Amino acid sequence: MNRTAWLQERRMEKFCDVLGRYEAKRLSALDAAELLGMSERGYRRYRRRYEEEGLDGLFDRRIGWPGFSTRTGPVTWAGRSSTSTTICASITAFA
């Protein structure tokens, strides 16, 4: 597993853990955002994306984005591991 994929998996695990605690009313949105290292607004957007798109909404959209360079190839998204679909379910089961 390359570094980018590992970081993406870790980010998803951490979000699912924090989301479980938020939904159990053990954390406020502000506390959850601080644990994830983002603003409260960013956390609410991230949570909404998860609710609308599921785990696909948690993938970093910047990965594989060509930006404004005309010399880059077509957009290719980073590979997603098949185990990522069970991360939130397995983490929330232990919460």
C-alpha cells in the first residue's frame, strides 16, 4: 500500500470514529472538527458528503486532480481499496 492510500484509509478511520462519537452525543461538532484538524464548517461539509455519498464522499478529491496545467494527462483517481467499504461499519461496531 502506498503512502497516499494509507493516509486516505487512516483519514477515513479517524472520521468514522469521530462521527460515531458525535452521533452518540459525546462530542460537539466543534470538538469533532478539532480532533480531525479542520474547521467546524469543514466538518459539517465532510459529514454531509458522507451522508449523501457514503464512503466515496470521504475520498480526498484533490488526489489525481490535474489542476490547471495543460501538460498533465486526463484525470485519474487514486485506487480505492476494497476493504475501505467496511471501515465505518467495523469502527462503529466497536464504539
